Amino acid sequence: MKKLITLMLVGAALAVPAATAAPMKGKPPGGTKPCHGKAKVMVVLKGTLANDPAAGDTSLMLTVLNTNRWGRGYKAATQPVTVNVDGSTRYVKGAPASLDMLALNDQVVVKGKLSRCDLRDADPAAMPALTAKMVVDQTVATAEAT
């Protein structure tokens, strides 16, 4: 009889920690997850040109009016925002265009890719440099419609 009581007490003592160690449902507790991989996201900025870029310029100034989710920090940053351009940047202005065809106050859409990790923790005062993959001038379309 003493053996049975001892075994029951030992079994009950082991059952309590096992019940509390069961996994919880839902998200595990903790803060943000570390950034793994090199996921690139498309940043779309829509606004007006704040300068008149020349053919040899390596950047343009943009007053950001609208953005997608990933560009919110650029809209909150000090305006105008500097957007870098390089030899692989495509320009669209009704027909194939170049950087010097853009003019002051043109309505443009700038598209570029950045690492999601860089954007996630970025401060609007110090956003990472954005290099444009495509610059679409929408001024021509609005002028013809009126």
C-alpha cells in the first residue's frame, strides 16, 4: 500500500510540470523577428519634380505626394526627396524618353526596389538611398485629357 501511495505522489508531481510545459496556441511571445534573406520590395513614389534634371545628372528631386506601403517613410521625410538614377533607369513619357526630357513640376511615378529589412526599421529622417528602376512622366496624359 505504501508503494502505491508513493507511486501516485511521484506521478502527480511529474504531471504538474508536464501540463504547464504544453505549447501555447497563437503567436509565440517575443518582439520582432530578425530579418532573414534578401527580400526586395517595390517602392512606388508619386509626386512632382522639384528640379529640372539635365542629361548627366545622377539624381532627381521629388516632392512625394502619394506612396505605396513601402514608401511611407519617404513621404514622411523632409521634402523634396533625392532619388538616384543610373544607366539602367527607364524613362517613360508617352514614348521612350531620357532624363533631360523631364521638366520642373512634372507629375511622375518613381519605382525602385529596396531590401525590406532596410525599410522596416528606417527612420524617416534617414531613409535608405533609393535608386529608380523606372520613372514614368504622367504630365503628358493629363495635358491631353483637358
